[in-house]
Amino acid sequence: MKKACFLFLILSLVFSCRKNEKLINPKAQVQTNLSLPNDSGQSKFSIIIHGGAGTIMKKYMTPEKEAAYRQKLEEAIRIGHAILKNGGTSLDAVEKTINVLENSPLFNAGKGAVFTHEGTNEHDASIMDGKTLNAGASAGTSIVKNPITLARAIMEDSPHVMLSGSGAESFAQEQGLAIVDPHYFYTEKRYQALQKLKDKAISKSEFNIKDSFYNRDINDSKFGTVGCVALDKHGNLAAGTSTGGMTDKRWGRIGDSPIIGAGTYANNNTCAVSCTGWGEFFIRGVVAYDISALMEYKELTVQEATKEVIQSKLTKLGGTGGVIAIDKNGNLAMEFNTDGMYRATMNDKDDLYIGLYKN
């Protein structure tokens, strides 16, 4: 009888210790959070996209133009959402979603890319896997149909992170990616935008970020970079960004979009981020990584971190633009300091949100 009581006491103590361990063990708590039901306020999977930030105001929109943007944003995000809903990876969702935006002339990426000073189209893109911190990026390509697909191939099928120019194009051809004639990227709207800037005859001496005239022109010509961040059912985050850069860009200029930590970042421990805006400032502020760092080191929420970086840090630097971000629990953030940002979200409840303007 005494042995039985003693055995019962030991078993009770063991059970109590294990129960308490689950309550205080941070790792155990994180794993539990990832599998909580939807009524907890968290999502098993989520996805956000952006199509650029800038002077996007209703007074400049026709009903037909607004409808076209909303339709394409919905088409793109539903592609990625379906992948996630069917158990696909966040990387697949990010790539395939951005492909839709790259194939549309509405956005400054792929087909709708802006023109350089020389009258060509040069594309930059990057993608990052939050599970492994592996990343891939391409810069200055002119014949690769879908730059985000090239960025993923660089990440998965090469020992490098970033390839540029003709070398990146050769790699794309070796990988069997879709190659097009450079004229494929021509759109009359983007070409006329280049001519408009050239007509203003901004000289080399005036090509200065502190020059008020240059500032006004750049801010008013909006940045149409596209991007996507996603959390899949496996708890993995991914981020991707693709762009045609800046109208009238010169000298092989490269912005933040292909730079890991500046325009794109993903880490399963914190969040996934894609940026859009005046790239030089996003590079100087290491914006995408800064959001992750604030979450990791200061324990800010994704909403708090994006607001701190965009509304305080970036704005004080003189930069304009925005970010989309998603944390490891599916919480979403969309922050920008411009008049608008093309954006859309969907979660595991199939809730769809599409926004264009500030309010």
C-alpha cells in the first residue's frame, strides 16, 4: 500500500512539472501559437501583395482605371492564396503571385517596367526563404520575362545570392527560363513618361536628391514596384519583390528591390517584408531588415515595427514609400507615407481586402 502511494506521488509530481514546463517554455509556446484555431486572432496562413506606393489619389483615377487595378490585384492575390490554402509553400505563393503582376502592364515590373535614360527596360528582383534565410536576386536584366522566377532560380540552383546584367541573363537561359525580345517590355504609357522627364531637361548638375525640382518630379511619378509576402500552413515565411526601377534612371542604377535586407527580407523568427518606394533611402535605412530587427531585439509587433520604420525613420531621412509585412503568426501590416499604395490581403478565412488610397 505504501509503495502504491509513493508511486502515485512520484507520477503526480512528474505530470505537474511537465504541465508547468509547457506554460513557461518559450519554444513550446511558439509551437502552440502556430497551431491555434482561427478564433484566437491568428491565421494558419496569410498573404499580402503590393503594386507600388506614390501619388495614388482618387481624384487622378477614372472609374475604369481603378477597376482595372482592383481586378488585377485580386487576380494576383487569389493565385497565391489558392496555393497556400491547398498546402503549398510560401515560396511558391510569392513567386506565382508576383508573376501575375509582372505580366501586367499596369505595374512597374516585368511587362510594365519603366524606361531608363537610354530608352531600355532593366529589371531587378529578389526573393527570400524565411525558413533557411536563403535568398536570390537579379539586377539589370532586359530579356528575362519574369525576374522573380530568375531570382528564385539563383537562390535554389546557384551558389550565389545576386547575379546581374548579361551574366544573370546567361544563367536564366541555362536554366531554361522564359526569354523574350526586349521589345516585349515596351508600353506606350511608360515610354511617354520617359519623354516627359527628358523634356524637363534635368542636367547632370541638377541630378541631386536635395534639389527640390528633382524631388517633386520623382515623387509625382510614383514607384510601381510589386511585392508579396506570405505565411504558409507549415509556418514558413517568404518575401519577394520585383521592379523596373526608376523612370529615366542612368548609369546602371540599382535600387533596393534586389538587395536583401533593404527591399526584401524574411525570417521565420520574426517576419517577411517587401518594400516599395524611393530605393536609395530604403538602402540607406536597411528598411526590410530594420523591421525584423525591431521585432527581434525590441519585441515590437509587426504593426509597431513597420510604423516606426516608415513613419519615423524613413520619413526623417527624406524617403517616401511603403512596406507590406507579415509575422510568424499571420498578423499583417501595410504601412506607407505616400498618398496611396496598391495593396491586397487574404487570410485563412478567405477574407479579401483591396486598397489603393490612404484612407
